[in-house]
Amino acid sequence: MSDTYAVFGNPIVQSKSPVIHRQFCEQTGEDMTYTKQLVAEGDFNIAANAFFKDGGHGLNITAPFKQDAFAYATSLTERAQRAGAVNLLTRQVDGSVTGDTTDGVGMINDMLNLGWELSGKRVLVLGAGGAVRGVLEPLLGQNPVELCIANRTASKAEELARDFHDLGSVAGSSLEALAGKQFDVVINGTSASLHGSLPPLPDDLLAPNAACYDMMYAANPTIFMDWATEHGATKVADGLGMLVGQAAESFYAWRHIRPEVVPVITQLRRKMSDAKNK
Ligand code: ATR
């Protein structure tokens, strides 16, 4: 019987993870099944217990269960501990379940695949929620000269900066305090894009040849991507590559084979575009 994997979330119908993992299997010849499962809020532990009791090998976890998965894991990787969230649960031979997070490394790998430089750059992250917490450790691992976290609620950005200050030069601020500052790389980690809105940003925020990344993705450029293009960014990307990147890291953790991400991103992008034009 094939090894079994799944993604848990609520809602889950939108999840592209089964399609992504199917393509990884086609590439690598790995024999596994990967399904998506809607889990009722409050039922995470029951659903995870049932999955692993039935012989399930590993789970990806999406909203709103990343904190539940963090609490569920028998042990956590250091990066998951830092992130305070888990998107990957793996059953070990002794029956214990390890929790890990691959979102941050997925985003960094996407940026590196796109040919973006982070080392020595002034990097700004917008937002201070769970999504941002998950990318700070790998971002600081790229040795930016400066990492600024700016958030509508400044105290949350300052708290995040305190939690990560041992890993590099990181500061928290309000959005208003961005006035007069410039950055080479700007990452939108707010959930504002989801609602079609944008945090208020100074017109001269972007340094020449800036790169802008939205952790969200959609068939059309997000409102933040449009803002970036209008304000002079020469490199602009959404988070589709981050999605595929976190899946690739999960696949690697489970199967010990690194799949190719670029053909998968290209195919997903084409499908999204076809669906939009229908
Ligand atoms: P996620 O898990 O996606 O990170 P979250 O933890 O709820 O979600 O965090 C959402 C982030 O988006 C927060 O930083 C939030 O700012 P506040 O901390 O001030 O709430 C930010 N955010 C959401 N909507 C926003 C908006 N319209 N303008 C600016 N920031 C916004």
C-alpha cells in the first residue's frame, strides 16, 4: 500500500497541495497518496489522532490549525519553536510525531530561485502576525544588513524584533515610522491583500531596483504588487513559489528527495491563468 499523506485545513477546497505533491511524485517516481481533509474547528486533535492511528505518515497543516499542530507535536524542530507554528507533522517509527515549519524556507528558496539577493540588503517586512513570525529566522539567515518589521500595531512588530534579535539586526516599528526610509527588498506579510487593501506606505519607500514580494498569491497581481510596480520596483513576485517551496521542503522531509519546483510553479500559474480567462 502507498504511504499516505494529507493536508488539514478549514476551508480546504482551495488547497493546491494535492496537485503539487502529485506532480512531485510524477517527477520522482515516489509512490504515495496525498489528500486534502476538511477539519472542523476544535477537532484538530481528534482528526490528527485518527489520521496517524490509521497509519498516516505525514500531514501538512494550513489555516487555521498551525498553532494546534504546534501544540499537537510530540517534539518540535528549532525553527518550528521559533515560528510558534507548524505546517508539517511527521510520524516517526516510534509513533511520536515531529512538528516542523517549511513556510519560511519555502519563501527564501523562491526568492533565491528568482535570482534575488538578500545578503547585505535592507529588507522590510510588513505585518507582524503568524505568517511573518514564520519567515524571520530564514530571512535573518540570509544576512541582510538591516531587517525592519513594520506593522499597523507597532507593539507587535517590536515584540517580534525582540524575539529574534539574537539572530541578527532586526527592529520593529510602526508603518508611520517608515517615512524617509528606503529598502531594497519589501515583503508584504499582512493579511491586507486578502481583503484587497494595502497598508499605507510612503511613496519613496523603494530604493532603486527594489524587489517586492507578496506572501499572498492570486491569478492577478495583488494590490501590493501593483503598488510596487507603480513605485519603481524592478522585481515583483507573489507567494505562489512560496507555496510550492514549502511543499517541496515537506516532500523532502518525508521522502528524502528534492523535487524540482520551477515546472510545478509554471504549470500552476498556467492553470490559474486559464481558469481566470474561462
Ligand atoms: P497571519 O497568520 O496571516 O499572519 P495574523 O496573525 O492575523 O494573520 O496577522 C495579520 C497581519 O496583517 C497583522 O500584522 C495585521 O496588523 P495588526 O497586527 O495591526 O492587526 C496585518 N493587517 C491586516 N489587515 C491590515 C490592514 N488593512 N492594514 C495593515 N495591516 C493589516
